[in-house]
Amino acid sequence: MPPPKLSTWPEVIKVLLDGVESALQQKQTAKQALHEAACPAEPLVKNG
């Protein structure tokens, strides 16, 4: 599946990967990491 056509896609991926890394390193629970990643990612997706 090709990536979405968003100009902000690289930033969205970075935010999400930072959240995954945080959860994998057990710095946060998966739920916390997802929530913290969603906050900055949502406007990037809406405005992308």
C-alpha cells in the first residue's frame, strides 16, 4: 500500500515512531505512547 499523499507524512511517521520506541523501551505504556503521539500527529494529518 502506498503512503498517503500528505506533505507532512515524514513528520507524522517520526512522531509515531518516537511513540513506538518509547513504548518498546518501556518508558511509557503503549496506551500512553499512543496518546502522546496522537496529539501532535493529528494536526499534521488534518493540515497535510
